[in-house]
Amino acid sequence: MIKVYGIKNCDSVRKAIKYLKSHELAFEFIDFRETPVSDTEIAKWLEESDINTLFNTRGTTYRTLKLKELNLDEEGKRTWLAKENMLIKRPVITLDNDVIVGYNESLYNEKLL
């Protein structure tokens, strides 16, 4: 089963959901705000993805928390991802052992169809 993690009002998440629906792919949506992602789940994602891909440095949360000033290492970033899910780049799509971070239609075509 395809799982889509993100927040409902995110443009990239809406594009991903629209893509999945247009290709008639069944999926489950998990909203970060309603169901926070655990450190264990993040660790699984990092087995298939890179911390710098998963950690969103372009969002409001990153700027508000002034994390750039902390000059975080990989472990620090991972700790913050578990503590503040809004730092996770959206959407995160999981299927079996595969993880896709962000909206990327060509990657979706390759991995989901």
C-alpha cells in the first residue's frame, strides 16, 4: 500500500495526491499534524533516502526555529525531524521499502506505475 505523509494544505502534497488519483493508485494519507511521525519511522526513511533530502531547509519552520544558526550535523537534523515533523520535506511517499521525498512526477512514473 502506498502511504503519503504530509499536510493537507501543502501544494506539493496536493499535486502528489492528484497524481495518485489520476493514475487510480490506492493510497493512505497520513497528516503530520494529526499523526506525528516517530523517530523509528524517520530512521526507516533514512535507510532509503538522504538526511539532506528529507530535512526541509526552505520552509517557514526552519526559519522560525533559527536552525541555520545551530549548524546541525546529521544526528542533530534527525533529532529535529522527530521533534518537529514540519521540518520534513513533503510529501514523503512510501511503498514497500521505497521512499520518495518531494513531488517528482518522473520519479513517480518510474517507481509507482
